[in-house]
Amino acid sequence: MTEKEIKIPYIEAQYQELDEQDRQLVDKALEATARAYAPYSKFNVGAAILLDNGEIITGANQENAAFPSGTCAERTACYYAHATYPDARFCAIAVAAVGTDGKELEEPCAPCGACRQALLEYEKLAGRDVRVILVGRKVLYLLPSVKSLVPFAFVEF
């Protein structure tokens, strides 16, 4: 047997350290949390995707009493983005969350496994890395690609 290790590169940053485009993406993700429908979890998530045509598409989690019929913010955004702009490719995504206390999370929240897999599909379609910004009030995590979130991804590259 051989023990191996996977390392995931990411940058910890403060909001004011981001460039204007990334700040706009973060702002849009935070705004999207207000459009969540989360009567069961009371956990509002917003996502904002930057497309290569300059458009920013947002999504928010949508819950349903017939769990798991709802959908997460990331999948809401990515499916709407591709349905609306099928020729555009993803460049970056920001994900933000507001906790059950109604406040932005201090630490970033990462996408669930299903969202990671869905986003990975659109990264594959883009033919390039799609940057990921995970938003927290105290710190943001900047990852170079969706693959960073799924080291043993189920995808054919």
C-alpha cells in the first residue's frame, strides 16, 4: 500500500482585496440569498455565475415539502444560465449563505455534492477552469476551479 495525499490550493481573502468584477459577483450572490424560498431549513443560499458574455446569472435555493424536490442555489443558477445563454460558458461562480439567525455566515459554505457535480459538468462544457468564490463575512475562499471541490470527480476530461 502507498499512502497519498490530495492538496487543494485556495486563497483566503477579504472582500476589499477582490477586484471589481469579483466583488460584483459576491454582491450578486449575497443579494440572491434574499430570494431563497427556505421555509423548512431557514438557510438561505445565493449563487452568482459570471458568463463569458459578461452576464451574471443568479439563483437561490428553493425548498419544497416533498423533499428532495427543491433545488440548491448553485443548480438553480447554473441550469438557468445555460437554458438562457446556451452558447455562453461559465467563468466563475460565487456562493453565499445566510444562516438560520438571518445573518451572513462568518465562514464560507461549500456547495453540496450534487451541486459540485452539476457545476463540474459546466466546467467541462466551458473547456477551462471555472473559478469558485465561497463567501463568508470574515473570510472568502478563492478556488481556481470546480475540480478543486471534487478531487476524484466523476467526469470524462
